[in-house]
Amino acid sequence: MAFDICSDDCKFVMKTQRECLKNGISYSMGSMWKDEDCYSCYCGNVTAICCSEYVQPPEVPRNCEAVFDRGICTYKIYRKDNHDILCN
């Protein structure tokens, strides 16, 4: 898993002297993980941080809408009147 600390959307995670805590789960220092919201996380010696792995969608045409797919951590752009049809 690549960890990019330059992401636009990052959150700090609770850190104790020996571990990081996120959503009631303990991670040891040096651990990296991906959470259910598509954030890559790192528990460092000094700080703990989670940054988004996805990019916000580009400008969406008026007849379309962006829908976030948590399974693949990306946005898909669908027609508003029919979510079975992807917009270009």
C-alpha cells in the first residue's frame, strides 16, 4: 500500500506512546492500514495520520452525478436519470 502524505484530505488519528487508535482498533507504531472510508493510514513514532486515496471527481455535466464507490475507492459518473449508464 502506498502512503501519500501530500493528499488534500488527511485526518489525524489518536496516538498514545505505544500505539494508534482508530475506531476502537489499536495499531502498533510503524503500522499501515486502509480503513473502510478509503483512507490510507500510518502510525508513526510522533504522529498518526490517515489520508484519502481517492481524487474528487472532475466537473460533472448537468445531466450526470458523481457517486462514490467504496468498493474500489473512486467516483463513477452516472446519468442522473439512469444510474445504469456511465457518463463520458
